[in-house]
Amino acid sequence: MKNGGGRTSRIRRRKLFRSSESRGVNESYKPEFIELKKWLKDRRFEDATLIPAHFPGTGRGLMSKTSLQEGQMIISLPESCLLTTDTVIRSYLGAYIAKWQPPPSPLLALCTFLVSEKHAGDRSPWKPYLEVLPKAYTCPVCLEPEVVNLLPNPLKTKAWEQRSHVQEFFSSSRGFFSSLQPLFSEAIETIFSYRALRWAWCTVNTRAVYMKRPPQLCLSPEPDTCALAPYLDLLNHSPDVQVKAAFNEETRCYEIRTATRCGKHKEVFICYGPHDNHRLLLEYGFVSVSNPHACVYVSKDILVKYLPSTAKQMNKKISILEDQDFIENLTFGWDGPSWRLLTALKLLCLEAEEFVCWKKVLLGEIISDTNEKTSLDVAQKICCYFIEETHAVLRKVSRMKEEEVALMNQLTLVETLQTEELKILQASAKALTALQTAFT
């Protein structure tokens, strides 16, 4: 029989294709999720609202079985399912934690438990949960150095700081790890390696929910606020949704209610907070496309690089900006340069005879048309500089994707971030052009 090839069948195929692109693929049949469901049921949790699925763009997440209404409970996870420092202290590790001085931090306790249980494999009662955790992460601490160097400068600095922090965390914990040798037949350093601890650190950092615990004498006085929540932590982030999430002391469950409607068979999201893409990549290892909170940061050295050569009293102006807390968080956004960025530029562009008015600038007053025009011109030059730099990085990423196939996932992450920043800069350049027309 002849295949349909008319206009109607083409439209139908396109609709089906678009529908399949946005629809999640049910993964509840997979062995790891069958085991996780059994494990959760044994701990008094059964979910009739959500199912595991794989989605284009976000990957593994949770899909709604039915339409969800505003205020509806989407998940209520019993305390028995949560992995907290209480879990660790009640375990075989408790006696070793109690003996160690100075007391380990809550974070170290959680990380140690994760590494130990992962090493236990089939013998671990937490195996069903451990099996669905990522095998690798894309936080900056896990990126190859050549990939880190492709990040925007402010994020690159924080990325190297993160790597140093985790390395120091590992070095300072090795003595405690050595004290655990009686628990294992293998050499302790082969179990508690830097790579293993980094995986555990990323697991806690990217997946834990906020749940404040009372201080425990055997742990350091650092805030104990992290709990790992199996199944619940499959929920992905979207900046466009609102939820209420907290541990309910009466029901002894960690509960999430949605403040946003969600259609049947759609991905259910939660919001990690109003974070820009730098924060999301640094803390969680991903980038949110079309993120309304995304921005491009302007550092002090770039700020002064494109000022007019006739600019005077520069050191004093910079000192004022620093004293008034106007030298940080200067950004370009989807709507153009931020008020803080334009205000900082207006102060830096003050003529000598206008300098006495610097306080009025910080209050948002217009000093002169010349000052307004000059600051907009400088903002446009900075924006154009960033656009050129971002294009150059994207070209380099494209070349590296052909040459460094093993780094494909990491390079694609950087490419997504830089592409989003390019879109923001292009939108800002357009907004600046519109503002500049008022002075031509």
C-alpha cells in the first residue's frame, strides 16, 4: 500500500515529532527504579503522583501521572527515607566519629558514609539509592583544567577556588579516614581516595535538601542542614516554577507542594532559587537555558579599560565605588545593563567639575546629558568587547569538540553557558543602542 505523502500527513508527522520531543520517556520499568521503589515502600513511601522519566534537555527527572493543581502535594517523603547525620551516627561509623578529635564536620560525616556504603556494594542497605545516583558530576571541581579555562573569568576564579576547597577538604580528612581502617580489609587510601570523596562531596552539594538538625556533640559546630532525599532528588530545577518545600515536624516527612500547575505526563519541576547560570553551574553542574536570572558579570579591570582617556581622578572614583559597595555585581542582563553597572559608569565618567556631584549619581540623579551619553557609550564598548570574546571562546570550544571527543559533555556544558551569555550580550547591545538614540 502506498505511504501517505500529502500535506495533511506531513503536518501530522511534524506534530507527532514535536510532541515526542517534549514528552518524557517512562523509565519506571528499569531495574534500578524497580529496586528503588521496593526500597522506598519498605520505608513507608509509595508515590501515586510521579514516575521516573527521561526528558529532552533536562535528562532524568520525574513526570506527573495526572494534572497537578496549585497547592497540591507532589511528594511527602518519610523521615525513614532521608539520609542525615543521624543516619551516619547510628551506623557502624558512629563510634569512630565520637572518638575522633577535633570532631568531624556534618559534611564529612555524610561524605564518609556515602563513600563507605558505595564501597560496600551489594552489602549496603542503601544500594537501591546509590544505584540511581550519578556516576559522575559536572561541577567545576570535576571539569578538566582546559575546560575550566574556557569559563567566563568571574566563574573561572570561583571554579579554581572550589577545586582548592575540595582538595583541602580531602587533605584535612585523611587522618580521620585512617582511623576507620579497622572497618575494612582493604587499604583505607584505596577506598577513601580523592576521587571517591569528590564524588561524595558533589552528591551532597548538588542533591541535598535543606533540613536543619540540632547540634550533636560528636560533630563540629558547623550548621547541620543537609539531608539526602532519595527519589525526591530526581526533581529538576526550573526558574519558572514555585514550590513550598520543608520538613514537616508533625508528619515527620519532607514535603513539597507546588504553587504552579503542571499538565498530565509533563515534567514536574522545583526551583532551587533565583540563581543565575554561574551559580547553577558552580553549585549544581548545569546551565538553565533562557534563565531570566542569567547575567554577564563585569569586573573592575574591564570596567575601567574602556573609559575615556581624558577621565580624571580614577583612583578616587574607584575608591568611592568600593566604599559604597558599587564595584561588585555589575552586570548585563536580558533587559540591558543593570542599574548598578550604569550608575558605576556614570560616576567614573564624571568630568572634573562634576565630581562634587558623585553622591547624586549614586542616588540615581542625572548630572548632565554628556555624562549620560558617555556612560552609555562606554557600556556599549564593554558589551561589544564581551561579544567578541564570547565568539572567540565558542570558536575554540567548537574546535576542541572535534579534537577532544572524551571531553564532549564538559565542552557542551561550557558551550551552552557561553551561548546563553552571547544571547544576553546581544540583547543588551540592542537595548543600549535604543538608549543611545536619545542623545544623537
